[in-house]
Amino acid sequence: MQFAKLLTQEQVERVHSASLDILEEVGLLVHNEKAREIYEKHGCEVNKETGIVKMPAKVVEEYRKGFVPRYTFTARAPEFDRTIPDNRPLVVTGSSAPNIIDPHTGKERRATSTDIANIAYLINELPGFDVFSISTLAADAPKGQFSLSRFYPALKNCKKPVRSNTPDMKDLYQVLELGYLIAGSKEAYFERPFINHHYCPVVSPLTMDVESTEAVIYLAEMGLPIYGTIVPNAGMTSPMTMVGTLTVGNAEFLALSVLLQMVRPGNPVIYATLPTVADMRTGNYTPGAIETGMLHMAHSQMAQFYGVPSGGYIGLTNAHSNDAQSGYETGMNTTAGLLAGVDLFNMGGLLDSLTAFDFAKAVIDNEIAMMLKRIKRGMEFSEENLCLDLIKEVGPAGMYMDKEHTVKHMRNIAYLPKITSRDMRSQWEDEGKPDTHTRAMQEVEKIFSGDTSSKFSAELDAKIRAYFPGIVPGDVCWNK
């Protein structure tokens, strides 16, 4: 597949050299002491008074030699493992929204661990999604179990790879203990580490925090799956030009990825970003803007230059409901990203600038995801598919509908959507004029009418609950 490009090769190389200049001359403010020590040990200049770390170009160039071209998301069940770029587009839910649109009342409220269980079950059943990045927080989390209250219901109800983060090391250790219990032992877990970790240790502009950086270093040392996302915001935390924002974000990606190579050579990375351009009329955050898609296209070119997979939060929306804005923001940005070579799409289920999960939105996004996967398949060019013999047989003014060839191919050539309406207007009117949101919620209800029992055995669940007294139920509950 030929990729669309916004930058020439010369421009890509200039962004790279400018990023090296930034890292060597401006540096990064690194708040984590261990990270500063690692950088210094490997040839960087550390100002112990200011915490500024300056990275010589030769050091960056040396450690980026360790970048590897693939990243695998491991699942509890091996058949759900996914590797990029081989399995692109890899479609992932949006994550960590504080709120949810209640599926029964339509009102926005704080999300709970039961909501996470319900979302996990839904994502497990939607074929367009490859990875469940835990979509919400859990307002009902018992004290001391913030992250357990998210990972437990997620892992309990979804066999696909599960991805999220933790606010501190204590929570990270708890989540890993949960993984050991599910796997049967620590050794078994390390053979197949099915909890996928993601953090944003670099805070634009050019700053590295304490807790997330600590977690990233620890996980890299342990050889567990970990990658970070870079989040520059033009006009706020990066220059108000797209090339300036691209360059700052690229420098931040290099700084984090070089650190991971210093900790463990060959550590897989994803060039993951959420680049935005602020709406300076209000200062509002704009993840749904077309510039987000354009920046992803450019970052994907940089990733191709470095030989690593790319992606991140693309296909998000600022819309408050499943309206035209929601559809065109998600559809335009993800299509642009796919055509430019983006591999990973955190695109599913969130409305309102990443603040609220909506079940209907997830089903709509599943349909968009399936369309993206259809684009990726391409036209499958071959002499057989030219169909010259068939065209000669049918001839002018003929009909293909009754041909065996049509029956053979009609289910695999076209993606057949479940909620997109293709009916005549009269039939649509007879059905009550349902809009896309309504049809999506009908599909949600259909999915939850099936078997929603836990994906854990009763024995395993009892073991987990005994190990973590007071843990949330973690079960699917679709009560109105």
C-alpha cells in the first residue's frame, strides 16, 4: 500500500536534525532522579541544580539504532494477540474518561467499575476492536484499589489485550500481582505478559514527570510491555505552527525512546502521539480537529524514518453526542491516518473531548473500524479478479446478479455494515425513522441479550477475591 505524505524526505530529515538540536541545546527537564542517573550514565549532560538533561546528537543516534520494527499486544488468549505493523490498522478504545453516558437514561454521570465490566464485554464482542484500553475510571473504587477496580473487571470480561496505566508504583505492583494470579504464577505471567502498559511520562513542552517515568523505567527493566504517548498542543505547549509542534513532539519521542533503549536495549516502542492545535478563540482542547489527523500523518512519516510502528489517539471527537460532527471528525481523521501509514488507532467510544464514554459511539466506531480494515485490504489486484472471461460471457446489457461468481464473492468483496442504513426512505419511515444513534443502541441491546457470564472460572475468581479483600464485583450488569 502506497502511503500518503505531507512531508518530503528532505523535510523529514530536517525535522529529525532540528529535534537533535533541541535535545542537545535546550534539553529536557527531568524530574525523576533515576532517569537523570540513567541519562548521565549513558553520555548525557545533567545539570543537577536545574534537572535539565541535554542529549548529544551522537548519543541519540547511537541508541536509536536499537529501535525495533514491531510491537506486540499480548492477550490472555493467544488467538487475540496483535502485532503492528503486521496487523494494522490496530483499533483500540479511547481510555480513562471520568464519565459515562448512561445507556438507559442518556444522562452523563461518573463511571463505575460495573460500567468497565459492561464496556469490556461489549468490546470483546465487537470485531472491529483489537485492544481494550480501559475506557473509564471507576468512581466506586475502594480506598487503595483504584487501579484494581479498573483492571479486574476489564480482564474478567475481555479476552482481547487489555491496556491502561496506573497513577503510582503501589498501584502498578497491585496490577501485576493480579496478572500473576490470573496467569497461575509470576513465571507464567512473564512468559505471556497480557497486561499492556501505557503512560505519558513526557509532559509537553520537554518535561519528564516523576511517577509515570518511574513506572516506565521499572517495566522496561522487567521486560514487560510498555510504551508512551507524546501530547504536544500547538499554541499551549508547543509552537503555533504544525511543523514546530511536529518537531517538539518528535524530540520528546526521541528522548523517551532513547531512555527505554538505555534501560533495556531492543525494548519495543511505538511512536505514539496525541498532537493537537488549540482553538485560540477559547483555548479549548481540540482532539477532533482535522489538524490532529494531519499531525498524525506527519508523525507517521517520522516513525517510518525511524523504522518503528506509529499511532495513538486519532479519530477522537469534540462532539457531545453521536451527531454529524462526531462522525466526520472520527471518520476523516482515521481515514487520513490510515492512508498515511498510521498503525494504531485509539479511536473508540469517547465523546466530549475524551471525557465521556458512550456505548452507541463504541458501536458506531466499530463500524468505522471495520471500514478502515476494508480500506487496508485494498482492491486485491490479480488477473483472476479482472474477470475478463466473465465480462465477455455477460457482454453488453447483461446481468451479473444471477452469476455463480457474484454469489461466491458477494460476502467478502463488500463490507456489510450492521447499523448503517441502506434501506429505501419508505422502509426507514415505516421503522420509525431511526437515526444512527438509535440503531447503534439497538445493536448494544442485542449484544447484551447474549451470554454475559464472566470470562474467569469460578475457581480463579474466588482466588482473586480472596487475595484482594473488598475488591469490586467486576461483573457485567445490564440492568435498566
